[in-house]
Amino acid sequence: MEEVYCARHTNVKTGLRCSRCGTPICPKCMVYTPVGARCPACARLQRVPTYNVALSQYPIAILVGIGGALVSGFLWAILPLGGFLAFFVALGIGYGLGEVISLSVNRKRGLGLQIVAGFSFFASYLVSRVFPLLLLLVSGGTSGSSLSAAILGAVVSSLLNPFALLLLVLGVAIAVTRLR
């Protein structure tokens, strides 16, 4: 009996062959299928369709994420839910953004959509912090030049706040988890 080597790993001796094409395969590259052991080419390994996100679906997800961030950030800013309730608000907004993005792309999932959801939650948080300052400008309480300094100060101080960072981490984690 002659020595046979794996077609993919040329230094590995094997006695196994693909049940379809007869190619020598080793245990490392063998794929178990209902009809026997096959080489990766014959097994036709494919990604689950849920994770095949077309490039044309990303602009839809981004637009839905931006819209959801604006709406949820506005609601988060005007609702008087602070303190401990802010955790539930962050969890709810993260869940909602992840779910809406998933629905907008026909329940697809994947890393790209997770990134969109994470940035959408972050944008929602920023909108919730900046919106009250914009209301102050509209009501005539401040000038335009001091508004930019106030917005920058509000964003920086809220990002340095440990409570706010925890809200951000929780909300982003929930939004991303919806798209795993």
C-alpha cells in the first residue's frame, strides 16, 4: 500500500478520502456531512444567509441608525428619567436601536451592522446631551459663539463622568448584542 498525503497539508499522511471526489484528506481539513467525510471544496461550506449582508443594505442600516439616534436622543433628553432609571433608558434605547437596524435589513446580522448599532447608540447619547443646549439657544438664553463652547464642555464632561461611561458601555453592548 502506497503512502498517501493530504491534498491540502502535503506533509500529513492519511488514509482518508473525500466520499465525493476521492481527494486524500486529513482529519484537520475533513468536514463531516450527513453523507460522510468530505473535503472542504465538496462540502460547499457557506455562511449562514443571516450573516450575508449585501453592501446595498449598509446605507439603509446607517440611515435607520441615524434616524433612530436622533429620535431616541431627543426623547432621552426631554424625559425626566435620571439617576438609576437612566440605566433602564440606556438599555431600552440600545435594544430598540439594535432591533430597528436589524428589522431594516431583513433581520440580517454581522460585524458591520454591530458597528452601525454601536455608533447609533453613541450618537443617541450625544444628542441627548446636546439637545438641551440647542433649546437654550432657540429660546434666546445664549449666543451662538458661547453655544459651541457649551456643547463641547457638555460632551467632554459627560464622557469623563464614570456614570455616563457606564451608560454608554451598557447601551452599546445591548445594541451590538441584538445584531450578533
